[in-house]
Amino acid sequence: MLKIYGIPNCDTVKRARKWFTSRQVEHHFHDFRTDGLTDHLVKNWIFKTGWEALVNKRSSSWRMLDNATRDGLSDSNIVSVLTEKPTLIKRPVVTYKDQIIVGFKEDQFGTLLNQLK
């Protein structure tokens, strides 16, 4: 089943959920804040996308980080940072089988939709 990860009050997540719902695509929504994220899941996303693609440097969560934390992000600490502060992750994260789409990307959603048919 297709999964959408994010936070419910995020406008981009709302758009993605509406996009799939309007096309009658069954999906499961996973709320970062209430459901949390596992190290294993975040490691898998990083393996597929690279951690730089997952970090939303335009978010208020990013701006609230101190400079030492921002400058100190690395392969060795990124998993723990993202699981502790999941709102740093660019939203939504859409997964289906072994595929992952980070952010609202309608063209990639369309490609994924064709695979679901």
C-alpha cells in the first residue's frame, strides 16, 4: 500500500493527500509527530535518496537549529537527528514498495499512479 509520511497540518502534505484521494488511490498516512520514525526507516530513506534530499533547509525547524547542529550534520549523526526532529524532513515522503518520493512532485506522483493501475 502507498504510504504518505508527514504532519497533518503541513500544506504540502495536505496537497499530496488530496491529490491521491481525488484519484481514488488508497493510502496510509503516517504522522511523524504522533507515530514517530524508526532508525531503520530513516536509514532506508537515506540509502535511497541521500540525506541531503531529506533535509528541508527552508523549514522553520531548520532555522531554529543552532549553527553548531546545522554545521555538524553528517553521515554519522543524521539518522538520530532526523528521528529526534522529524519536522526537519522535507514533506511529504511518499513510499510505495521500494520507491520513495520526497516533496510534492506531481509528475512523479503521476508516474507512480500509472504503476498502481
